Amino acid sequence: MKKLLMGNEAIAYGALEAGVQVVTGYPGTPSSEIFTTLASLAKERGFYAEWSVNEKVALEVAAGAAYAGARAMVTMKQVGLNVAADPLMTLAYIGVKGGLVLAVADDPGPHSSQNEQDTRKFAQFAKLPVLDPADPREAKEMAREAFRLSEELGLPVILRPTTRTCHVCQDVEVVDKTLPSRGHTGFQKGPEWVIFPSLAAQRHIWLNQQQEKAREMLETSPFNTVSPGTGRQGIIAGGVAYHYVKEALALLGLNLPVLKIGTPYPLPVNLVLRFLDQLDRVLVVEEQEPVLEDQLIKLVWQHRRPLVVKGKYNHLVPREGELDTDKVKGILAKFLRIDLPPEEAMSQPPLPVRPPVLCAGCPHRASFYVFKQAAAGSDAIFTGDIGCYTLGNMAPLHAVDTCLCMGASITIGSGLQLAEKERRVIAFLGDSTFFHTGLPGLINAVHNGSKITVVVLDNRTTAMTGHQSHPGLNRNAAGEPVQPLDIAKLAEACGVPLVKVVDPLDYQAALAAAREALEFNGVSLVVMRKECVALVKERKAPRTIDAAKCIHCGLCIEELGCPAISRGEQGPVIGATCTGCDLCRQICPCEAITEGGVIR
Amino acid sequence: MRLDIVIAGVGGQGNVLASRILARAAMEVGLPVRTSEVIGMAQREGAVMSQVRMGAGDYSALIPNGQADVLLGLELAETVRAVTKLKKGAVVIANSATIYPVSVSLGFSSYHPEQLTAFLKERTDSLYLFDATSLANQAGTYKATNMVMLGALSVLDLLPYSADHLRAVMEDVIPPRLREMNLTAFALGRQAVGGA
């Protein structure tokens, strides 16, 4: 049957069709829905799915299952692979018995990532095959095929979709039924599972040989296709760029031969050489790093082909950001030396800038505001982390001064405090991030006598990526009841001498807790506990502003930056998106804000 | 048959749901379809754009500039932002209601509805501009603005399927307790552009 599937959902269905038995992962845009789709089906289809604490943990759990011959998938975003890099690099030497597929989503742009690293490069570095889907249909086929490839090679295989495969939908043919259980061979003890240096030396030779075997297998892969065309100029396109090339050619009225590469590493060199036979000039169109282009240049040199290769090295194809059909059209025109008619310039009237902001009623807004008030007059540094709350950086809160990677709020804070002994350092991180990589930093801060205040923004979910579970909750990924880990007790057990738990929307109590934490000489930790507003089922009536009492001080607008409050002709107005969080009422100096709106 | 639709709005307005309904309806009449959406919690209140491509075969889900046949604008400024996507003669169905971003309240940028409305009237060939948010409120919630817009689109004889088919897919997608409200919004959208 056909379903309208997002690329991430399609990958999940591909894994299902491959009979996946164990699925692990850590959420991260644009990858998260691969796992959530699988988790929603795990119970009825009889396989196991867990949100792991972080990507390293996820990969190791999946690898353990694959050691015993089970088929396993692990999902993450590109930067998650950095966290999982330690097991990955050696797992390539050890190898797997059951198919192990890493679905690692890249985010050129970037749309919602801290960098634009290219997982195809990582695959080359780890010496693992990587598949690069152009659209959801292909993503599903690749997910299924990746398990077979993994088992034939005895190696983990990386499936690397980008945002424009993950988050686009397509009509996809799926086998929507429970497949017979695969069973597994079981774990057999032997020296091959213990990576002593002597074993590493042997396995490195084997791993290098597997590169050639993988290339041979990929020479006939259906994911690499030639669209015939005319002339002695051609295009090699990788992943999503293929579709941009096809449409750009159509818009230009051209019919050039195109080689689509879905298996960027190892490159199917014989297929590429055959394609090059008919050409004098070739353009390589791929996003991010010149992975295909580098391999092509090497190939052309090794085979002494008198061929002109164009792409990133002569600045025709950008190395940064995303491509699209419009950009590729311009690139093709330059490559072919065609003059395009000048774009009709459209002078738009000035438009308001509209970046994403913390939601109306978001408890993080209150947490930031409280700590800004508590630290007012001091030169405190607010270190931040990865989550919705990174938006606390923006006006008017300005409460995130640093953001590097998952878990770095506490550790960067500890380091800053070493050099800035007179300044207070306040580290903000979310509940899920705390478990992910925050905890080692906290232990480090206690052990090494850091003087920082840690604020755990505990909104009872992993919000930014779509509300996934984490170890602090009483439900796991499959929705089963589990024993929650208490962040405050964990902090106490780690030796944090001052631990407070408070509701950030109880303004006075939260302010008192914040002040106490800031006055403490040592590591202090405040858990700001309030459920994410998007998960709150019971709607409170919007607040209203009594125009007779309002003194137009602007505090509610200028201090909070709440999207539900805007400037009206008679002073500030609270709109229908207000969730009644009550923060503005509590800070209004003239008690002009009251309950009494109507729930819509 | 080919049809490229852009849906522009503000994160949280139900942009994704609208594009999924349009796409599923196309799939069910046998057309190849692709959509692209901005996904994720942290897009709330940000500028978002969905794209639906029916019958586009081997092309990407992203509509090139100057190629869209239809623009559904869920918010006035976001409609203007998406005009570069339109081809000559494209149909624009736009909500005249505004959502003022925090940047405007804080004085970092400005919002001039009259200027934007004038621009739309001058620069589009076929414009249906009405207050869809009021109609949604009339149906029961401002959150049904997306369904008002789908209702309006279903009148204009542009889609490769009937209004009844679109409505049926919508009913199937919407949770039962919200169905009545969304059907009313859909009907009010139809009336807004002269449909029954």
C-alpha cells in the first residue's frame, strides 16, 4: 500500500521491512522521527526500541545486540555521531554479526544545528560504507538494503539523509504488516570481541580489505543510476542534489547525461569511469564537503583521463549551506557558459523579522527572567546549552552568553570561572541534556571545587526535538512505566552541597531560590521544574490588561518578550495565544494584569 | 497534471497539517506528490513555509522561485515574504489578519499592514484577501485558520480533486473532538471566496 511518508518515517518503514530487532537513538533534528516512528510500532510489531541517554550509549547498546546477530538500528543527528565516535571508530575494526545501521541525519544550512559537518566524511574516516538518499522512497529502500550490506560486509553501515530527505514527504509504497520474526544467531565467545592492540593490528588489515569488497558490491547498486543525455558535458550529482539538477536542466531546456550517486563511499569507480567515457567536461553537484569530487579527481588522475572536473574547487558549487534548484540552475549556467536572463528584481516592502521565539507560557522564560533578576547589578555570565532554551539568548532576555555543544554549559562555565574568578557563572541546561552529557560536567565541577550555579530547566520532556522521553520521566520511549531518576537527588549524590527544586512560574519562590544559589560559595544547583507548555493539556484563560490601571511602563513587553503580548493603541494587549502562565501578572508593578480572558 | 502550492505562515498556525492534507488527498487520487515542511518545536512563532508539489515526478520537494501556481498565506507579512515563489498568473489566497512578532513589540523591526496589502494587490494577478482568523474564531478557534484557507482553496477549481475529497481527507486526519469546528471553518472559508 501507498502512504504519504516523511523521509524519516520512510527510513523507519525500511528498517521494519528489514526485520529490525533493536532500535536505539538520541533525539536530534532532523533525525528524531526515524526513532519515534519505530518506537510507536515497537510493541505491536514485537521489537525493542529505547531512547538512550546519549548517542555513545545508543550505539553501544545497538552494537551489543548486533554482536549477538540481531539486526539493530541507531538514530542520531550529525553532531550526535561525534558523541558516538569513540565506539564507532573501533567497532569498524571489530565488526558486527547482525546488520547494524546508523541512521545519521545531516543538516546543511544549517536549519537547526550548531555546525554543517558532513557524515559522508565521517564514514570515510571510520572506513564504513555510507548511503545518501535523494528522497523518502529511496531512503526506505536504502534503509532496508543497508542491513543486508552490513551483514555481507560484517561492518556497520551509515545511512545519511539530509534535512531535505528527513523532513520532506512523498508517496511511498510500504509493506504495512508484521513480518516473520528473524531470530538471531546468539553471541559466541571468542578473541574477536576483545580489542587488544594485537587484534586491532590484524583487524585493520581486514577493514582495509573490506573497503574494496564494499566498492565491488556497490558497483551494481540500484542507488547509482545514469540518466542518458546528449553532448560531451555531464553531471555527477549526490543525494538530494540529484533532484535539483533534474529540475534545473528542465528549466534550462537542456538534456545532459546525469550520473546519480547514492553510495558516495566507497565510490563505485568502474561505474563512474564508464560514465566518464562519453565526456570531456564533468560538473560535480553535491552539498557540503567535496566527497564525490575528491574521489573523482583522484580517479581521473589515477586513470590519466583528459577530463575537466568542475565543482567546489573552482568555487562553482558552494561548500556551505544548502543547494536548491535555483542555485543549481545558476551553477549549471556558469558551467555551460550560458547567459541567464537577469532575475526580475522585486522590491518588497519592509517585512518584520520573525525568528522563532520561546512559546507564550514557556517556563524557560520565567527561569531566565528570575536569574537575571537575582544576578541584577552583577556581571554574571550565563552559559547555555542545546535545547529550546538556547532561544534565551535573544532579546529581551539575553540570558544565554555561550552555547557550544550538548552538555557544555556546566563545563564551559567551570572553565570561565577559573579565568574570571570575580564573576558569577550560571550554567543553564535542560533535563534531557543534563542526562545526555551534563552529568559528567557536574561531577567534574564538584570534584574540582568549581564555584558555579547550575540551573536545570526541567520541563519534563525533550521539547525541542518533539517531546521525547528521558530518564527523569516515569515513561520510557515505548510508553511503559519506569522508575524516574530524580535530578535533585542525583545532584546531591554527586556531592552538590546546595540543591533547590522550585517552580519557575512561582516568581517569588523561584527568585528566593535563585538568590540563595547565587550567594552560595561552591557548586549550587537549582532544578526549575515546570512541564513544557506545549504538553499542558488543561488550558488556562488568557490574562487581560486593565487599561485603567496600566501605567504604560512597558515592563511586560520589554522584559519578557512574550509573543502573546503586543503593543496596542492603548498600551500593551494580551492575545489569544496567552496560556495564562501568570509570569507577567507577577511582575507587573501596578497590578494591571488580571485573569479573566476567554479560552479559545 | 502538475500543481505547485506554497503555504506561508507563522510557526504554530497549522501550516504542516494543511500541506499534509493537500498532499494526502493528491496521493489518494493517484498523483505522485512531495511536500516540504519546517518541522520542530523551536519553530514556534517563526516564519515557516510548506510546499506541496503534485505530479512533479523526479523533481525535489522544494519549489523553485517563480514556479508556484498557488500561495496560501496564513498571515499577511508571511504571504508577502513568499511572493517570490509565484509564477505569473498564480492564485493567492491570503489571510488579511496579522501576527505581530516580538521583534516589532521590541522595536527592532516594523510592520505596516497597509503597505503590505497594497503590495499584494499590485503584485499578484489573482488575489483573494479576507480575514481568515476572524472566520476561524467564528468557527470556534483561531487555530482553525488553516482549515478556512483550505476551504477557500477548494472552491477555486485549481486542485486535481474535488472539494468533497479534500474535506473527507481532512475529516480523516482531524481528531473526532475537533472535527465539527474544523468542518465549520472549512465551510466558512468556502463562503469567503463565493463558494457554497
